[in-house]
Amino acid sequence: MAVIIGSTRDGRFGPTVADWFAGHARRRPDFTVDLVDLAEAGLPATLTDHDMPVPAPVKELAPRLAAADAFAVVTPEYNQSFPAPLKTAIDWYYEEWKAKPVALVSYGRESGGLNAAAQLRQVFAELHAVTIRDGVVLPRYWEDFAPDGSWPKPTAECNTAVRTTLDQLCWWARALRDARARTPYTT
């Protein structure tokens, strides 16, 4: 599974959320985690035309995405949507997403990133990826810090949501991997 940190802003909370989610996934025998930080990937902001050479950073990330049987996209909500670098990263690829499950882990103010997640569902549907129904939603995530500064505090709702999300992501990853092995997915 590739866990993708969708924010590239300075001072972002995304790596904290991604590390927490990836930590839960790594404790399970059914997941091998590849943490993809878009701030470090160096993907160009401008897409090339189809007949132009693919930039080196895009080529370097492609095999990591292709190897993943599932994705978890960690996204903040900015202005009721997801970050532009995340959209650009999604748009650089097509085959890598196809017929694979995507879990959405969103965070933000009162909505917890639900607007961003809803838009990502539409984008991934266009790419023939399957977004799983349940995800992790983190409204007012700053309230989930324990007095000692650890995150999330043991009583935070996300501790239950992460288990459900990983269970569903695992089921879909196996089902779609087996289906792709039996019959290649065509569009």
C-alpha cells in the first residue's frame, strides 16, 4: 500500500497523520507500506503533452505507485477542496491507479476534510480507481492531542475509524488484485 501525503505546505499536519495511519497499517501482516510524500517527490506542477518526454521525477514515482495494490491518500481541506499538488500528482498517472482501491484520510476544520474527500472520490472514479466507502475523517484535529503532546489521544474517534478503514482497504486490495490477475482490467 502506498500512503500518499497530499499536502506540500510548510508547517503541514499531513506527515503526522500519514505516519499515524502508516503505523497502524504496518502492524498488520496484510500490508507493506510505502510512504510517498509529495513535498519530496519533486513532481513538476505543469503537465507535459502526450508526445513530450516524461520528467524524471514522474518516471521515478511511477513504479512505486504501480507496485501498490492499494492507496491511502492523506489530504487536508483547503478552501473546501484538496491541494493543487495532489491533483497534479494524480493527473501525472493513469494506469497506476486503475482498478485499485483508495482510502481517503482527510483532516481540516469542522468538516474534517469531507469536501476534499468528496471531490477526490469523483477524480478517482474517472481514473477507474475504487474509493472505499469508509475513511478516516479528522475534524478539528488539534483537539485530539493528549496533554503530553501525543497524537491522537486514546479516546479520539479516529482510533476506531482507522481499523475499519484498513479492514475495508485490505478486502478491496485482495479482491481487486485477484480480479486483475484473473482478467486484466480494460477501459
